[in-house]
Amino acid sequence: MRYVIAFFLPWLSLLLQGKILSGIVCLLLQITLIGWIPAFIWAVTSLNRMYADRRTQDIIAAIKQGNNNL
């Protein structure tokens, strides 16, 4: 669902991630037709980075939990 939002409304995708200033800049970029493509790419890469950070935090938590069990 977030990728659909990133496709149609890249600025909203950034705002939902808590990146307010980036969302505003992305909105200004999306206003132009040519700027819509970079705004979309920016929103998708930001989503991918967010999901990668979540996976990394999950792995770190699992490693810490595994070390506590030893």
C-alpha cells in the first residue's frame, strides 16, 4: 500500500514516514511534471531504506536476545 501511495503521491509517502521537510520539498518537486519522476524515485528509495532499517533493528534485537540466552 505504501508503494501505491509513493507512486501517486510521493510527498505523502514521505510525510507518513515522519520526514516533514522532505515531504514539503518533494511536494514542490512533484508540482512540475518533470519533477514528478525524481519525486517518485525519492519516495520509493526512502521506503526501501525504511524497511531495511526495520530489518536491521530486528536482526540486532535477535542477536542481543540470543546473547542473553547463553
